Amino acid sequence: MRGDPEVISVTLRSLYVSGLATLMACAWGLPLAFVLGISSFPGKRVIRGVFNALLGVPTVALGLILYLTLSKSGPLGLFHLLYTPFGMSIGQSILITPIVVSFTSNAVESIDLDLRDLARTLGASNLQTSFAVLREAKSGVLLAIVASFNRSVAELGIAMMIGGNIRYVTRLLTTAIALETARGETALSISLAIILMTIVFSISIIINVLRRS
């Protein structure tokens, strides 16, 4: 890897892949988390326990499962998602979904039940009550989102196995750091690592400001 244009390309691709993965994880994770946090039904503890256990799933193991699933001989091979940025986003979204569900459901569950009763007493519908609860839990929801994005952008196993680290196609900051380190280009690896850490810390600071405001 040489030159600023390629570094910019790798950085933007990392933001795109991880940003899209976070959006997808939130699309199906937030509704599920809200149901787990506000409802009571048989098997709820089991579902919560499964998602909590999946928080520590090894990315290489998940990457292998996804590789076998998306390869030409796999059940989803006809979609040709392997070695594509979109395929990496799907893989990363699966990885971070447990973070979205666990963190958000905990935040929703911590909201005082009196708030829900008060909203219903004032004539609020179930949907309006749900929005009131989400508004109170917004700090925890933002924390879930930023934690999910940071986990996604710093991930290596899935990015390497699903993306293949193809130059100008699927190479991300994490895969580029691994490649340049193996080549002995320590200075370039450090520069890329600084960019990655700057992205993570900047987003965390922005989210913290939003939470306080």
C-alpha cells in the first residue's frame, strides 16, 4: 500500500462497511431489544442469555461459518456476496447484533415502570408509550450503537475471511494493518492504526456529547 489516495480509499471503505453493518444490526436488533426489554413472556431469559453469550463469539469462527455459507458451494452462494464490501457488512452486522440487543434491552428494562403507567394514565397509546420509553432509554441506545460500530470497524476475522483483503475492493484498515505488518512495513502499520484509533475515539466523543445534551 502506497500513497495517500489508497489510504483514503481504505479509510472510507472501512467507514462504509462498518456504518452499513451498524445500520443493518440496528434495523433488526433495536425492535427485538425493545420487545425483550418491555415485555414479559416465557423463554425471555433464555433468549437474553443466548444474546449475552454471543457477545463473546470468536470472529474467526463466525467468519468461517459465513465463508462456508456465502461460498459458491454454500446455501447463499448464488448471491455472490463473498469478497464484496456488502458481504462484509452482512457478516459484521451479524457479529454486532448481540451488542445492540443486549445493551438496548438492558437500557429499556431499566426504565421505571411508573413511566409506562403514567403514559397510559395520560391516555397514550401503546405506540406512544413505546416512544416515551425509548426516549428515556436513549442514552443506553446511543451507547449500544457506538459500541457496535467500534466493534465492527476494529474487527479483523470476518473482514479477512469474507472480504479476502483485495486491494481497491475489500481492503479495510484492519486488514491493511495486518498485511503491512506482515510485510515489515511497521511505520505504515502504525499510521493506519492511528487512523483507526482516531475514528473510534472521535465517534465515541461525539456520542458522549450527544448523550449529555
